[in-house]
Amino acid sequence: MNTTTECIDIQVESRQVLDERLEDAVRGLQQIAMETGTQGILLTRHKPGHYTAALSDQVPFGMTRELID
């Protein structure tokens, strides 16, 4: 079963803003993940400038993985 929770949608038009938003999203998700210690972070690129950052039970705790959709 693939479960994701705490999903953050990120849509930007510049690389600098993208980097800042991704870093902010990962930091926020890390804090939430520390509470349970069971999920890692999955960053998914859906198309240029459109990403999601989410906690996922398919990613080991303490890890961040990237996926191109």
C-alpha cells in the first residue's frame, strides 16, 4: 500500500524561488516526520515548475527521494 500524507503543492516560475520553496517544504515535513519516525519525504516533479513534497511510507524515515512523474 502506498500512503502519502501532509502533501505540499509547489508551483513556481523561477529556479531560485523553486529552491527556496522546496527547502522550506522539506524542513516543515522533517519536523512532522520526527513526530512519528515512520515516513520519509517524497519530492515529485509533475512538470516544469510544478512539484509536490509529501510524507510517504514508501520512503524510509530520515530519507528524501525525488520522483519525476
